[in-house]
Amino acid sequence: MMTEQYGLPASAIHNICAIFQQYPQIEKVMLYGSRAKGSYRVGSDIDLSIQGDVDVDTLLKIENEIDDLLLPWSVDLSILHKIDNMDLVEHIRRCGVVFYDGNG
């Protein structure tokens, strides 16, 4: 039986994290929103925010690679230091959970 975390099968988490591993400039990826809070539904999107020296071009490459996984959920990917909404940044820092840690 495949284990689930945040309402996602372990295989989906593994496949997403395998993409992040290809980018050494990613320090951490935080999961936030309903999946981090445990209030998700079956079709809830996956809200992820990258911490590290990532530019918009790299973000687009990562988004395309995640799209190629053909996951049944939409993935909302952002770069933490480029978010203008300070309430959202505070929410991510307060409620977010580490989805991927580039430092191992």
C-alpha cells in the first residue's frame, strides 16, 4: 500500500522532489495552503514556494518539468523572495511545511 502525505501519494511527492533535486540553487521548497493545513480536498492544488537563488527563467523550467509529470492536481509554484504580498509571505513562513530540503 502506498503511503500518503498531505493528501498526495508518496510517488507524486518523490517525482516532484526529483525535479527540485536537479537545481542545486534551491535551498528549500515550502508547501502551504490547504494541503499544509490538512484542510485539502481531493482536487485541491499543490501550493509550493521555492527558497533559494532561483530566477523566473528557472521557475518556468521547473514548472514545465512538473507539468510533464501529468499530475492530476495543479501545482502553484512561486519564488518566496519574489512574492509581493507580505501577508502571503507571512502565511508561508507561519503555516508552511518543508516539502523539499536541498540541504538533505
